[in-house]
Amino acid sequence: MRKKLFSALMSASIVAAMMSGCGLNAPAQTEGGQGATQEVKEGAEVADVSKEKSDYEVNEAAAADPAVTLTMAEVNPLEGTICGAMDMKFKEAVEAMSGGSITIDLQGSGVLGVEADILDGMLGGTGTVDICRISAFGLSSYGCDKATLLSLPYTFQDRDHFWTFANSELAQDFLNQSSELGLGVKGLYYGEEGFRHFFTAPDKAVSSPEDMQNMKIRVSNDPVMTAMVESLGATPSPVSMSEIYQSLQNGTIDGAEQPTVNYASNSFDEVGPNLTMDGHTLGAMMTIITEKSWGELTENQQQVIMDAGKIASDYCREVSEQKENEVLEQLKADGRNIIEVEDKTQWQEACKPIVEQYATGELADIYQQILDMAK
């Protein structure tokens, strides 16, 4: 498989940490843990996350608290992914601001399991994982119905729309729902890895929903995503993440969908060179901690976690857009067919029944609040 080099630089300290943790070419879980392993391109690095520790304000009270180590799981590699960069920033900020009283043992590349297994363990109280970065709607199958609204197609107009939500009191209500339901985990902060787009085989370019009729499109095993593909006239195909490349190559599927950075880092552009920029769903993420681990922290340490989460979330906003723009330029330079979708009306109309199905009752009012945040 051809390897492309992206230009962003990684600091020596971060590279060294990742090499010692899970290897530069460790297998990726590039779909929030729902898929199998996939190799990440060499050099597919995200912007430098290092920062002088003196630049952080140390919480002196937290620094005097008993030392604690929190195990943090990430299903993606720490290198070359937006979520990995956000995790590393969180780890860096927590350890610096706590004066060393909190250590984040960050384990990437899915070494602690896929998202579903990690969530089951955290909710079941196994104690293996204290903190995890998951898809923002990962807890919807555990009763957090508000999270489902974030996966509905064409909800967010652009990144600013999402971040207006993510920094609102309404978003905090979403983060709090798992605690309110007694699931045993607490939401900390949001992130995102860009909008998800369809990509298709060389002879299957898509510029409108009509072009998707009868196509076999791979999506994750999620009812909303499955319904979306069906609404657009295509047939959902149950192919694992690790099989997308080969399935596109041999014609088992006609296309799939991923955020732009994942699309490029997994070399999907080699077998699916048509990238239709429809932006059907934002790759929203959230970080959670078990209530047990949270309760064992002092109030000062809890404050450090919250402050560091805000820093990591803000950093993700910066890195995500920067990295996506770099990747898009590289894809264009490589001759990939980037199909801009200027008017999404047809796409939105086709998927309207999905919104009507899930945004009902009280959720309809909440969903409208999200829509109203668009500028």
C-alpha cells in the first residue's frame, strides 16, 4: 500500500512517548472503536501538541494532594489522528496543572479494546479503564437518548455551529445525562474530527443523491447511519473497517464514508478516489470518566481535570480544521476527485424522515435548540 507523507511536524517528546507506548505504525481503530484494525500512513502527523510546562498554571492545592494514576483508553493511534492529538493535550495539561499529583496513563491504538468493550467495562465497574475518548453518540445505546441527536444527518451547518453547541449549557446537559441515568460514567468535554463524507470507487462518482441509487455503501453498525444510507437510495453493506480497502478494490462495495483525515490516513483514496463533500454527519467526540474514579479524586484534582478538558477541547478545534485543510490540499495535489456539494437541500430532504423518527417529543424541542445555534 502506498504511503503518503503529510507535512505537519510532531515534537520529539511526543513522538518518543508514542513510540514507547504502542509503536509508530500500530494498528488503528479509526471509527470510534466500531471497526477492526487498519494501518495508518507513515508521517500522517497532527500538529505539535507539546507545550512548556511553565505555560500551564499549576493548581498548588491539587499538587499537594495524594498521587493518583488514571488509565485512559484511545482506540485510535495517538500519532496521526485528531483524537490522539486531543488526548495527548489532555494528558499534558492534567499532569502539568496538577503539579504531578495526577498521572494519565494514556493507552492508544485500541490496546485496551474496542469502544463497545471499553464502555461495557467502564459501565460494569471492571476498573480497567478510568477515562476514555468515545464517539459523542456512543452512549446512545445505553439510554442516553440526547446523544442520538448529534448523529442525525445534516444537523450541524459547519464547525462553528458545532462548537457553539459544544460550549453551551445545553451541551453540558448532554454530558450530564449518563450521570443522571446512573450509568456509572461522567461526561467531561467534547471534541470533533471533522465532517464525514462519502467516498466511492473510480467509476462511481457521486454529486447528488440520485447518483447513489442502488449503490452498496459501507457504514458503521448504527441504526441512524444505516437509515441514512437507505434514505439516500443506497444499500447499507455490513463490511468491517479493516475490509473497506479490499472491498472497494474488488467491487464488493461501491463506497463508504469517513472524516477526511481518516479517509486519507487509511489510504482509502487509492481505491475510492471520489470524495463527495456532503458533510452528512460531524465526527463529534466526547471524553468520559467513571464515577468511581471521579469520586476518588479530591475537589482540587477534579477541577484540574475539568480545566484540562477545556484546554484539550479548544486545542481539538484548532487542530481538526488545520489538519483537514492540509489533507484536502494533499488529496487535490494527488489528483483525487474532490466533489464539492454547494447545495445540500436534496440530501437534507432525503434524510428528513430520520430526523422526524428520532427527534420526537421533548427531544424535538432540544433538537430545535441545537439547530437554532447556527449563525
